[in-house]
Amino acid sequence: MPKKFAIVVGQFHKAHGEAMVDEAQKAATEFGLEVAEIVWVHGSLEKPLALKRLLVRDDIDGAIALGIIEKGETSHGLVMGHAVTSAIIALEIDLMKPIGVGILGPDIQPSQIPARVRPYAREAVVALSMMLGGKDLR
């Protein structure tokens, strides 16, 4: 029976998020994983709570977080990036379930986003697969 995971993705950059989800689903098939649920949230600050709601379920073995924290005019993105990453790591340790992270940034420039969207999503699935005991097929 394949391991089941959830995808949590921010809709603030909707078109890029859709491409990330598409790539994650392709990688999941390649790695023998099953996407059990996809949850769209507004942005990165909402991801930890959405992840926890999913990871407490018995039918979810892990999750991935996808999205973008773009460079802005202030340090808000840096603060947000640190807070979100810290919360995701705490969830993994607390719930003992892996989370692959495919969040671009913080401080990514708009011109840097397109080339990284699919690779980051794929690597989040690679990381998850490895933490679930799967193979690294790269």
C-alpha cells in the first residue's frame, strides 16, 4: 500500500502554485506515493496550521508545503520565512511525521521564480519520499 501524503500550497501566487502541485503529483507517482489531499491556504503563514490539521490524521503519513515568499520592500518576508520554517520543523518533531518543504524564498526575486517552481516542488517530494523510507530516484 503506498504511503499517503498531503500537499499544502499557498494561493497568493496561484499560477506558480498550480505548477508546483502538478510537479509534485508527477513526482509522487514516480516515487510510489499517493496524494491524499491538496489544501490551498492564503499564504505561507497559514501553512503550519493546515499541515497540523492534516498530519494528525491517521490516514496521512506525511506532507509537503509549497509556495513562494517573495522579496518585498521590508523584512516581513524574512521574518515570515523564519517563522514558517521553524513551525514546520517543530511539527515534524512533535508529530513524528515528515514534511518536505518546497517554499521558494524568502527574498526570492520575481525573475528567479519561474526556473525554480517545478524543481522545488519535485525536491519536496524527494525529501518526503526519503524520510518515509523510499528511494532517492534522482
